[in-house]
Amino acid sequence: MAQPIIPLIMCGGAGTRLWPASREGRPKQFLPLFGPHSTFQETVRRVSDPALFGRPIVVTNNQYRFVVAEQLAAIGVEADIMLEPMRRDSGPAIAAGAAFAIKRGGDPLIVALAADHVVTDPTAFAKVCGLAAAAAAADRIVTFGVRPTRPATEYGYIRAGAAIGSGIFAIAQFVEKPDAKTAERYVKEGYLWNSGNFMFRAGLLLDEYNGLEPDSIAAVTAAVQNAGSDLGFVTLDTPSFARATAKSIDYAVMERTKRAAVMPVSYGWSDVGSWQAVWELSERDSLGNSGHGPGSIVFVDSRGSYVTSDKQLVALFGVENLVVVTTDDAVLVAKREDGDGLRRLVRKLKEVAPAVTEEHLKVHRPWGSYHSIDQGPRFQVKRIVVKPGGRLSLQLHHHRAEHWVVVRGTARVTIGDETKMLHENESTYIPSGAKHRLENPGKIDLELIEVQTGSYLGEDDIVRIEDDYRRS
């Protein structure tokens, strides 16, 4: 078998274009928008055929490292997870992945993919990768140019030039996102959407990048060579990586190199950049309505609308072309096609209620999750779930006391110098200032209700003394 293509998956972006479902703390690539798997998991599954692809490299950051590991484990895939100490856009991220691939051995072909894109025809995608590999092996940096299905204004475009191989063309021009009239002209003239997905030989990408921005490549390669390991994650060297210039791979390399090429493709691609795109990719009834989520959804005399609901019953009557999204702490009602309006809304929310753009009421942690159920003056109620074998840090709080009631599973609880086991329907009390720790020694999830009382209940009133996840 020829040397496998190494998937390099960019998974560090944080966006709110699908607010309120997507937030800074858990962005869209980790959401199951179209089925049981997230777009990140579907991206990994798409490059999991060992006959064509090798062990993936996932580039993310400290904030998302445990959810990346958790979602990989859920689909049974192993990967090298590389942590950026700070965001430097796609250029340094892709360069770091290429340098790490070489450090692992050889000079492999790499397919660089965004974790939050959707491909509806994975068989066609795999075929494209096989065809692009020949051009990449011949020292071309091949970008996948998607044949447009509509005059989209949310994508950049590529104008293909002369043919340089079977199905491969030189790039005559990159153009920015157009207005509607210009987009219509681009489609008529055969322009392609710029998908932002690439295939290249690792050494070639670094050589081209180095010829254009040597200081950035010196910083990135030093960050990889001096990388450490933390709980199995690859940690790029912070001082080195900080010296890299933040720049997209398009601006850093693709628009400047003479090695760029484009391959026109059709495999049902979308970057899922709006609720309009989610509606387009979802199954719809005869009137164009689509509903998603565990909550009940009813449409009467309504057309062309999309609803997703976590819990609540949502009923639409006599409306057209709406998006309705409900979560535990927010409800969005918007014109389906007005993506720019949502961007303006989120900017306003960051001014008046920033918390609803940053975290959900359910917050994921490496040991499990907690979900805020109710709160008021001097109290807060949470539902805590600890995975089998998981344990929270040994910690204390200066301003609050806590009551724990086990509703499922078995808890090992340490309070001060005492450790005891709690079973279903048993409870305990942790006074303010007491060192304490919660563990799940069982084989099933531990679920408990926590009632906090005190003068201050913020998450920053946690003093970690010991922590398995090195957050102390």
C-alpha cells in the first residue's frame, strides 16, 4: 500500500453563527446538528478508511481538548491531539500539523480539513482525495474548489486557470465574498467556491510557507520541535508559537505560491455557516419545514421554517421562512435567510448579556458535566454527572457550602480527612472552607443534585488543591 494520506483536522475555532446552539464554550463542530454525531466526528469518520488514510492529527486548544478526546473515543478513533497555546489562524495551525507529521516520520501527503464542515457524499469525497493525491505528490498544493449550487454570498470564490493535469487546474484568481449580483456572475462564469480544504506534501507546504514568511515558519517549527506532552496531548511550545504571525493559509500561502492548484469537486459540501445552511441540509416536509431535537415540534399552516428544540414543545402557526431555536436559557426567532442579522444580534448580546454567548447552562468538564437548574439570591441548584472513573479536583470554597444528594450510581466523597461512600437517595453536607472531592468508582454514570448556598456562588470561588487534569 502507498503511504497513507494523513488527515489534519482544524478543530480550534469558536463561533456563534449558530447561536444559541453554538457558543464559545461548545461551538458548532461539537454539536450533533444532523444526527447522532457532531460535525467533528463526521469529519473524522470521513477519513477513517485505513486503505487510504493514516492516523489523524487534530489541532485544537486547551479549552476544547477534553471534548475532542471524548468525541474521538465515542467513535473509536485514535489521533494525535495537538494543542495551540493561542490562536494564530489557519496558517500556523496547518504549518504546525505539517511539521508534526514530518516529526512522526517521513514526508507524507496531508489533507487539511475544517472540523465544522459537512459532506453529504463521503464516497465521492474519498474518491476526490485519491485523485488529488497524484497532483499533491507531484508538488502541487491542491485546494478543493466546490462547484456552486447557488450564487452564495457567504463564500469566497476561485477562478480556475489552465489545466495542469487530469481534473486539476492552475488558480487564476482568489476572490473575496461577493455581493448577490457578483455572486450570480461568478456562478455563470464557472467560478468555484473556496472550501478551505487542501491536500499537499508536508515538506512542500513548509518550504513554500518558509519562502514567503520565514519568521513564522521558524516559530512554528520551533514550537513543534520543543513540544511537550500533557495527559497524552501534544503541547506546542508557547514562547515559540507566540512568535508566529496570525494569518489564514490563503493569505499566507495559497494566494502567493506558484504551486497552488484547484480541483473542481461535487460531494455535497457546506461550511454550515448559518441556520439557512442547516435548513438546506436537513430533511424537510412537503411545505419545506424541518424540525430537529428531542423537543416536540408542530407545524400548522407554516412553510419553509426550521425549528430545533432541546426540551420544549414548539408550535409554529401561520408563519413562513423562520428559524426558531430553543435552549434551556435562550430562544431565537429569526428570518431564516438573514445570517447577517444574526451576527448583529450576537454582537449586541455580547454587550448586554455576554454569558449567553459563552457557555450553555450545561457545561462539559473532563470528568463529566454540570447543569444549572435553578438559582436565586444566595442559592444555586445543579445537576452533576461524573463519568465512571472520573473525579473532580480536591478543592474548597470560601463563600459557599454545598449539599449533595445522589440520585443514581455510587459516589466516593472526601470531606476533610474523612472518605465515605454514598449510594442512591443518600446525601452529605460540605461546609464552607472544607476540603472536598467527588469521585465515581462505579461502572455507570454518577448523577447527583448539588444545592449551593452562600454569599457568592461564582465558578471562580474554586480553590483547586489537587487535580487529575492539571488545572490546579
